[in-house]
Amino acid sequence: MTALLEIRNLHAEIDGQKILNGLDLVVNKGEIHAIMGPNGAGKSTLSYVLAGKPGYEVTAGEALLNNVNIFEMSPDERAAKGLFLAFQYPLEIPGVATMTFLRTAVNAQRKKRGEEELSSPELIKRVREIAMKLGIDTEMLRRPVNVGFSGGEKKRNETLQMVLLQPTLCVLDETDSGLDIDALKVVANGVNQLRSPDRGMVVITHYQRLLDHIVPDVVHVLSAGRIARTGGKALALELEAMGYAQYQGEAA
Amino acid sequence: MNAEVRPMKTNAELALADIFAGAKRRLPGNDAVKAQRSGAFDDFMKSGLPHRRVEAWKYTDLRAIMRDAHPLAAPPSAEAKAKARSAGRALAHLRSRRMVIVDGAFAADLSDLVDLEAGVAIRSMAEALTSGDALISAYLGKVAPRDDASLTLNTALMGDGVVIHIAPGVTVERPIHLVFISTSDKPAAVFERSLVVVEPRAHLTLLETYEGPDESQYQVNTALELIVGDAARVDHLKMIAEGRAALHVATQLADIGQSATFNDFCFTTGGAVVRNQLFVRFKGQGAVADIRGVSLLAGRQHGDQTLVADHVAPGCESRETFKSVLDDEARAVFQGKINVHPGAQQTNARMMARALLLSSDAEADCKPELEIFADDVQCGHGSTTGKLNDEQKFYLMARGIPAREAEALLIQAFVGEVVEAIKNEGVKEALMNATLSWLR
């Protein structure tokens, strides 16, 4: 098995507050890993640190994506390397047309990888195809990025971007939060479409529900900034039944 | 002992007195105009250049800024006219009717005066002042009248410009583009004055562009008087792209008639110091005006947008939206005042100013004012000043968009919100292109 993502001894903090305390995680190509855990365990921090959000300081450790340490790269370079973060709260960007945004993103990544840029008609065609496959209303694409979108629509838009950009590593940060069952299925459908032997996924979630639709290979419990337990998909069901009580103490 | 209070004159004021004394005989105008000039100049000398203790000029101290008054620009040479041919390029794709004013003089040979549509009359201001044009005696100095020293100075020294008349009910299909260009490489001053009368039910799109060389410290004092007749419609766009060292002082006076529509947009990217003041008087019931502005400033540029909306008639609606993007040590000033006069019931007026600071040394000053003397009105104003949203920028970067490109997208979006409402697709395109080239 070839490792796609290797996180070693990751320590990270925000405003001097330690959130991640020696986290180790290896995601092999073709695998889906679920990361579960109580509130405050550091789940979202992990996703932001991987994507390179300003304000999140890595104080020790490294994260190798295809053997390259991504902590030395800017967020856009990480994206061009194949990292995709589906945001828990996708941002609204008034005044930026969704299509302009998608075209700029796709072509910025292609340019950085030395590939030829896509023409507007070609891009529109691709976006429409994906929207159709995912059951996304194309009317959404005519609006500015996420503006006036419901929670569900925003997550659908994230999924569309993910499928369009064809990343090698997808990190989904609580993608199920605030989703009704239909939207949940759209997201799961998108993720499942991307499943491939070359790709890996990290699905961060508080609830087991999403994992009925995106079936993980490995489940981890994150607590107090490190992986407290690792198991198969049965672990998710156990957590659903028992709650996080036994891990809360550790977090406190 | 009673000493007479005689304020000290600045070098610039003394120079202006010399310029007026030397030029008043040859400045265009019949006896009535000459009398108007002399009266205006006397008034100007009493007040002097406006300074920071004059509330309306608080943030743009013209007396301190204008260390010297430059001599009046020489009539344009053949070389100057050659430069003017390519002026106003930003709006070239609109296929408008060009009226070219070079170094303050109307250039008929560069202007498109052939095959004027029926009901459209255009002539040079200098000619109109000399011949005693009926429009001059009826309107000049009477549109939304204002006691302002820079305007008074313009009236004293006004050289040329255009006089446009659109007959009642005429829809002018081609926009009319006033192309103002300064070409002098030596310090020079121009005083331009234009009068545009759009009679009832007529429609006109009026464009203005201002430009000049970056190397020269020229001074522009320009004024436009505009009458929007009853049920008429005027869409006005002004682009200030003056040279880097230029001083641009502009006054725009507008009277809006009953049920008329007036859309105004001022787009500023050029000039060292720009003062653009608009005085809009809502004279007829049910008039609607949408007044917008965008200033994109960098270096040590100073851009002042001053607006007074006078609601005299009842049931009028005004929207004012101004935005500025400021880099380096640039400074933007927005002063907006809504006056609701007694009897102007059911006025609906809203004003908003937003500034985006790209640098910690940039500054935005915003002074909104409401003066309401009627009891059944809806008026509001707001202002915000902030920097680029880091969360939005991170979101864009997380999708692979490099930092600079992400910032450019967000700035375009900020500007785009004001431009979006423009109906004319060509104008919209021109402004977004101008924004893009500013970002480069």
C-alpha cells in the first residue's frame, strides 16, 4: 500500500492555545478514513491546518502529501498539489460569479501544474455535466458564490467544486452538519463518485449518519488533539451507541 | 484705531488675480457674460481659495494644496490635437459621438458634428458665450445654484466646453462623449464649462472622460450644468483618469424635473488631487436619481467626492452609493448631504459609502449628513471602512487561486456591486476593464 497522506507528530495551536498534540495519521491511496470525536477535540483544526488557514500555527510535525511536506506551501499550492478541503461553513462571496470563481480556480491549478487552461465553453460544459450528475440545479451557478444559498445548497456547491477539481486528497470538514437527507445524499454521491484507487478521503464528522452513505475503511477517534483510538467501521456504530463520554474526560 | 481686516492673499490667489486681469478682455463672452465674470471674480477674491475651515472643504484644503496658480493653457497646437485623437479610448467601443476639448478649447475639427440627429444641437461654449446664446442667458449659473469658491472661479475664468440641447421627446441613440484632454508638458491651467439641456421626455447618455500626461502638473477646473427636463432621462458617466500630478476640481450641477430619471456614475482612477462635487436639485415631483461613484486610488492620491442632494419637490427618490479602494497612502473623502426641504414630503433617500483599505497607511474620511425639514420622509445613510476579508481570501486560495489573484477577485467584486446596476452593458464592461487594469 502506498501512503497518500502521512501526518507525523503534528502539534498546532491558535493564539497560543494548543489544539493538536502529537497527531499521527496515515491515509493510503484508495482509502476513506473517518475522523470522529467530541466537540473541541481538534477536528476542524486538523482540516484547517492541512489546508493552511492563516492563524493556525504548526509548532511541530509534518504532513506529507505524496511524500512532499505541505506545511511549506501556501494554501493555493496545496490545492494545486491535489488537496481539497470541503468547508464546514463555505464562505459567501458577493460580487464574484460562481462560474468566474470555478474557472479561475480550475485554471489557476492547471497553470501551476503546467497544464493547458480550459476555455470558458469547455468549463461550462464540464460544470453542467457534474451538476446534472449530482442533481444540482444549474440556476445556482448563475448566482454569486454561495450568496443566498441555504446550508444544503452550499454543501452541494462544495461537492460540485470537489468533483470539478478532481483532487487526490479530499478532506470533508463536518460536511453533514446542517444537512437534510437529500443534500446528504448529494454530498455522499459526489464523494462516492470520486472513490478511486489513487485517491484518499478524510471525512470529519461528529455523527455516524454520514458514514451510512460514505462507508469508511478506517475510523479514528480524535480526542484532546490526538488519535485516541482506531478501528473499522463498526467503531462508528459503537460511538453512536455509547457517545463520546469516555473520550470527554481526556479532552478536558 | 480701527485696522481694516484684510486677509493675506496666497501666492496662488495673487497669481489668479494677475491671470484674470490679463485675460479678462480676451476671455469669450458678450457684455452680459463679461459682467458676470467680473462679479464672480470679485466674489472669489473676497472668499479666496476654499480651505479647511470652510466646512464643505474640510478634508480638501485647496488653499494649501494649490501652492501656485498656473497660467492659462495655450490654444492647442497641431501636435496637441494629434494626441487628442486617441483620447477617451476606454469608451471607444461604445461608438459614441465624440466632442473633443483639448487643453480647455473645443476642437470642432476633432469632434463628430456631422449628421446630428434631429432635435440635437451642439456648439462650443466659447461661441455660445460670445454670441449671446439663449440657453446661456436662460440657464448659465442658474442650475442648482451654489455658493462655492471653486465654481465662482470657474465662472470668472471659464474658457470653453460644449453647449448641448436635446429637444423635447427626442431619444438620442448614440451616447455623446465629451473627451477632455490636457496635453501640455508645462504647468498650465484650464477652466472648462459645459451646459447640457435635456428637454422634457428626451433621453440622453452623456459620457465624460478626463486625461492628461503623468509628467505635467496641470490644473483642471471644470463645471457642468445639466438640466433633466420633466419625464426626461439622463445617464451620465464620468471617468477621471487624469495624469499622476494633476489637480482636478469639478463641479456638477443638476436640476431634475418632474418624474425624470437621472443616473450618475463617477469613476476615478487618476489625478494627484481630485475634488468632484455634485449638487443635485430635485425640482419636480416624483424624480428619481441614482448616483454612484467608485474611486480606485494608490500612491499618495487624494480623491474627494462631495455630494449634496437637495430634495425640494415632494415624492422624489434618491440613491447614493460610493465606494473606494485605497492602496499605499491614498486618501478618499466622501461627504454626502441630503437636504429635505419643507414641503418635500414622501422623500425617499438613502446614502451609503464604503471604503476598502488595502494598506494600513491608507485613509478614508466619510461625512454623511441629513437635514430634514419635512415630517413624512424616509432617509438613511451608512458607511463602512474595512480591509479585505481574510476568510473569503482563504476560501479562494484553498481552491487553488494565488493570493494576488484572490485579492483581485475580491476587489473586483467590491467594485462590481456598484457597477452592476448600470443598464448599458458597454459602460459596465468599460468600468470593469478599467478596474482590471488598475489592479495590474
